[in-house]
Amino acid sequence: MRKEEVQGRLDLVPENLEKLAILQAMSYDEFASDFRNIDSALHRLQTAIQALVDLGSYIIASLGLRTPSTSAEVIDILVECGLLPTAHRDRYISMIQFRNRIVHFYNDIDLRILHWILLMSWSTFGICIMPSFGSSRNIRIGSRYAIHGSPLTHDMRC
């Protein structure tokens, strides 16, 4: 992945979360009454979650860690290496499972569950991407972000 592609994914997540916050403020009836709300929520959730998986894969490759065979394994490798908190592993896996449901079962999404997902705490996304506090040990893309605020070095191995 090129530097611009990584930065694009880093920028996509907070942008999508900002747009999802608009939908989050809607009642279920208001949300479900307009197909544009539903389509927007599905697209923004899918692309934000996929961006996080892509970024995780990029970090794994950059550090020379074992190659994941699934999106869920991306999370497992990052947790094993201490780059994501173990306490949030199941939530990340659930997010990936929901993204898979959007992609593969797009015509069978329960709108009440979709709305509930919009209402849940999005702080988990914030755990994945945090502003860098200027540590020279952080791998930076541009110089705006570090992953999980963790000091990532090419010397790290699991």
C-alpha cells in the first residue's frame, strides 16, 4: 500500500464516523423511513471497518509479522503483539462480522439491528486510530496519526 492510500484510509474513518453521527441522532422511525439513511449507514460502516482492517494488514506487513489469512486474524495478530487491547478483541471481530454481513447478505439486513449499531458507542474506532503525540518511535503516515497511539517499530516481532 502506498503512503497516500494509507493516509486515505486514516482520513476515511473519522470522516465516516462524523457522517454516521448524523444518522445516530435520528429516531428509528426517522432513520428507517428514508432509504438514503440506510444506504449511507451501510456504506459508511462497511468502508470504515474495511479501512481499519486494511490499516491493520499494512501494520502487520510493515512489521514483518505473520501473514493473516482472514480479516479476523488481522485483529488476532495485532492483539497478540499488544498493538490492540485484548479487551476489545471480540468487539473488533463483531465489527468485521457485521461488515461481512453487509457485503454478502446486503439484502437481508435487519434495520433495527443496523439502527442499534449506530446507537452503540463508537469509542472502539477511536482506540484504533489516535492522533500521534509526536513520539519519534511511532510509525507515521504523513505525520498525523499513529495506530492505537502505540510505539510501533520495525524491531517488534511476535
